[in-house]
Amino acid sequence: MIKEINYEVPVIEKGYANKTLYINLETLEAKIEDVTEEMKEKFIGGRGFDLWLTWKYIPKDKKVKWDDPENVLCIASGPLGGTTNYPGSGKSIVTAISPLTNILIDSNVGGYFGPFLKFAGFDAMAIQGKSDKELLIFIDGDNGKILIEEAEDLPSETFQLGRLLTEKYAKDENDKRNISVVSAGPGAENAYMGCLNFSWFDGKRGYVRYKQAGRGGTGTVLRNKKIKALVVRKSNVNVKSNNPANPEAEKEVAKRHSKEITELDPKQNDMRNIGTIHLIPIMNDFDLLPTKNFRFGSDPQSEKIGKEAYYKRFEKGPDPCWKGCTVGCTHGVSSFECKTGPYKGQKVTVDGPEYETAAGVGSNWYMWDPDNVIEVNFYCDNYGLDTISVGTGMAFCMECYEYGILNKERTGGIDLTWGNFEGAMEVIHQIAKGEGFGKIFGKGIRYMKEYFKKEFNLSEEEAKLLDDIGMESKGLEFSEYMTKESLAQQGGYGLTLKGPQHDEAWLIFLDMVHNFMPTFEKKAEALWWFPMWRTSFGLLGLCKLPWNDIVPEDNKEFAEGKIEKYGMRAPEDIADPAKVPEHVLNYVQYFNSVTGKNIDSREYIKMSERMYNFQRVMNLLFVPEGVTYKELDSIPFRAMGPVTKEEYLSREDKYYLKELKEKVGVDPTNMTIEEKMAAIRKYREERYEQLKKAVYERRGWTENGVPTVEKLKELEIDFPELIKLVKKHQ
């Protein structure tokens, strides 16, 4: 042990511990600070507290990079986090400067750490500095102790480390379920796409389980700071632990939402038995399943990695990643035998795969074996690698291999033809060892594009092709949805704070399938409301799945004001079936019942809008000089339309001929394929720029995508340093 800090564990009041924890790894300074009323009023909790602590501790007079000691890694829950009777209330939110994007990343993750951290006494923790030796931080919420210990001899692989630390810090077998570990893995040490694994002990199965804060490289930041793991213990967590202001109101809304899920989920998505993997056949049917690096949107073989394959493999029954969640969508595979790597021939347990992993490393690699998908899932978790970045990055490499931009000489002898499981696994194992082509791959698509151009002496045409097919924006790899025919979803990926991740705005069905937003104004309105609404889950410590993945049967009638439910009617601002207004009102009631506030749905959105704009401005601290948000908000052309002839021809009759005639205003009859593709490209790129302009205006931003001074004043975050930063970039 290097240092011990004793503290008094506070009583939770209306969802808050009212304390934060700051640890500097260089000085070993530990500060326990009060959460002020202004913090709760303006920053709410969760991601808001993470951002506030980052703003408080990060230098404003230099461009801090991800691997600088000044980078701040924050973890928080939220005032609603840790509730054990309301579905989806066990989330943690992580923020840091991302190695992939060099701006702030935020990641919402299950597991027990965030709630346990709060009940141990801290609404959020911030870690700054960089140690010169491997460290472990243990927060004992039962005895009011924080221990900083040497960890040089501990393994870094997730599954070994989580088991060892759970056994080490648990007082007995029953106490294991009171321990949660955050760790990364050897892959995170050697790649920019390292994830964080958040654990909980599954008493039913008798082993440690994991969920991932996957996006943007937060695991890489943890390992760069020389932290092997964070551990928290907190026992006796129950329905009273959050000490809500109005427990009866909280109990009422929790009971009805949970009842609805248990009744309707089996009819709608069956996530209690199959999880998000139920999306595979749906995405395939609507031409939205990324296939061969987002080239196509469907394939007849998709059923091989669809829900039927995993019904046979997943352990049965609801499987929650937090106590009392009635969605129970986690799921996993027991006694899985690995075919490659250090666990070859051994049987392991695997958490997942979820939809993003199955689509990312399955259809997108043109790999249709569910067991191969499971093995990729296992090793990425064990090594601490984001399966979305690995999936999209490998699909890019496989397409480069098809075109001869990559070959065995350039990959060090690895065959990366489409669907080559052995070749892809070799790259993943190389990342964990920090060697070979894996070292290049692990830095992400943005890095690989520039590396390939420079090292392989590519022609101008080949370099342009890489820019078109490299599915990243802001440096973050795309999550697994096809956006070619949905301008709104293109904006939902390109106009995000952190990069193309679907947790901000998932508008494909509303836009492409239902055509609910035919004008730029309607798209801009959706790209204002939905990101603001979804931001609230990260502020409060919640999962978004209970909101719109299980929908009331009378949702449309309620949204249109035809019926009243539980004494509620849908107010005008949320009178839209896509917003699932009954559920929005449930969350407003849930928030009020816990915190003692009395806000409505408009104020609920405003608290998210405040944080959204705060993060957008904060990112200006890290954006390179001379680079504008307008540039950063761009997306590769493959996200907009066809890059290759093969792509064009696969959708010509369904989409492109009609668009050329009715939207572009040309007669395609005598045009060559190249001419038709050029006309489609010009039209779609112009539309995307028009969308940018409309969204910036709706969000109250300048034509370069920077929040205005007026917007900051409206949101009551017109702090002098923030105003100065905004004025510099307007």
C-alpha cells in the first residue's frame, strides 16, 4: 500500500452523495470536495459532473492531448443511478480526451461500479496525472477507506484481473457481489481503441461478468496513466439506498414501467431472452445491416448470425447488468471453447455479443459464423478493445486488401480477405502483444488512412478512395448502421459531439422508412430534440433501452392526445409517437420523485441542452488550431452514397434512378455509370451541407458550428472563460 485515505461515508440525499473525489497520480493528492447546489442545478450529475470536473482541473492555456498527464479521466453515476426498482438505472458514465479523436469522449456503460461509487460516497471521481509505476485504487465504501496500492505483479488481462481482485477484496463468498472492478487490458496498452471493462459478480452463475465503456479509447487512457484497476466495495444496496425525496411516487412510476416491460417485451423484441441481437434480421430486412464495410445493407446469409443462432447459444432467461432491471438484456455464452490465441482449446465465458458486435465483426467482415463472432467478442473484452472500432476498422482493412492497397507483404503475412477469421484474429492478438500490423491497426482508421497514403506511396485516386471508404468521423469509427438513404441519420452521425455513435440520434426508421421528416427544418428539429433527450440518460445514470425499445401499445393514441393515462396527457412539445411521450413523462416523474424537483418535459430537455452545449464549447480547448467544427462534422462519402460501381448498381433501381430524375433533375437514360454516380454525389454532398446549416441554426450555433454567446446566456452557462473561448472561435 502506498497511501490510505480515511473518510466519512455520507448518507445519500435525494439521489446524491454530495461529494466528489479527485486523485492526482503524480502527487498522490486525494481531495474530497462538496457538490454544490449550483453543480446540481446546472450540471445535474453523471456526464454533467464529469464535464464540470474536467473543466475545473484541465489547463486552459495549452492544447492538452490524450496522453498528457493533464488529461482527466472521470467516472460518475447520476442522481437516478443505482435505483433498484426502475428499469435501466445502473449506468456509469466515463469521460476523457480520446486517443482516437483528441476531443472529449463520453461512454455510457452498465455494470455495478458507478452506483457502488455513489453509495460509497462519491457522485463522481476524477483522476489526473500519470504514475511512474502500476497502481490500483480501492474505494471501500463499507469502511470509509481509499487505498492506493502498487499493482506491478497483477495481470492485465480482464478476465484474470477481475476474478483475482473480486476474490482479494471480498470479505467472503457472499461479499463478492458487493465488489465492482474497472480495468482495461493488454490491448488497451497498445491501441487507441482501448475500452474499459466494468464488472459485477453474477451470484447465480458464480463468476464475474463485464460490460464495456467501449467508445473512444477510455481504456487506453486508464493504461496510459498506469492504472491497472479501480475497485469499489459497497454492501447492502437496496431500493432505499438512493433515499428519494418522494419514495411513493418513485415506487409508483417504477412499478408501472417495469410491469409494461415484462408484459410487452416478449411481444415486441424479446430482449429479456435475446438482447439487442434481435436487431440483426430487422436491419437486414430494411437494407440497413452494414455488409462489406458498409458497402451493402443486407445479405441472405444474415440469418446465420441472427437471433435464432444466439437463442441456441445464450444462457436462458432475463440477464440484467444492474439489480432489478426488468429489461435484462445482457446475455452471454458459457463454456465456449476458443479456437485461437492464448485460450485455444480452453472453455471460457463470454458476455455478448450484442447487435453492434455481431454486425461489426459479422456482416461487416462478411463473416457468417456465430461462433467466430463470439470468439472475437471474448478476446476484445479480455484485451480491452472496443468491438465497434475493431469491427469497422477491420472491414476497412479487408476492403483495402481486396483493392491491393493492402497485401500480405504490407500486413506482415496476414491474409485479410473478406471473412477471414484467422487473419482478423491474428491482428487482434498482435494488438495485445504490441507487435506487427496490429500496432498500426490499433490506432484506428484515421491513422491508418494517412499511414497507408504515406508508406505505400499511393496514387491520388487510391488516396481519395481511402477517404471515401474509411468509415470514421472526427477520428471515431462508425457504429453499425447503414446511413446511405437517410440524410437525418447522416447528420445523426456527423453532427455529434464525439463522433459517429448512435446513442445521440438514431433516426433511420423515422426518416428513411416512415418519411416523418421530409424537410430540412423537420430533420433539424429532430437533430435538436433527440440528441438533447438522449443526453439526459448520461446525466442521470440511466440506460435508454426502456425508453423506446419497449413501446406502449397505445403509444400513437396517447401521443396524438386521444387518450389520457395515469392522469397524464402528452404536452405539445412531446406530442410525437417517435418520442414515446408516455415514457418521457415517466422519466420526468422519476426525476422529480428522486430529486424533489418539480420540472416539466421542457425543463428536462433544457438541462440536457445545457450540458450538450457545454461539452461542444469545451472541445474547443482540444481542437487543433485552424480546424473548424464545420470540417470536423464531415463524414466519408460512403455514409452518403455509392463509392463504387458495384455499390451503385446494387441500389440503382431501388433508389438512384428515381433520385436522378425527381431530385437531381436529369435524365439518366444516356448517362454512363460514372456520370450518374458523379451527379448523385454532387447532389448528396450539397444536401449534407444544407443539413449542417439547418442544424447549426436550430441548435443556436454559428455557421461554423460553435454555440453563440446568446445560447450560452440562455442556458445560464455564460462563464467568463467559456465566453472567451467561444468568442475566439466565432
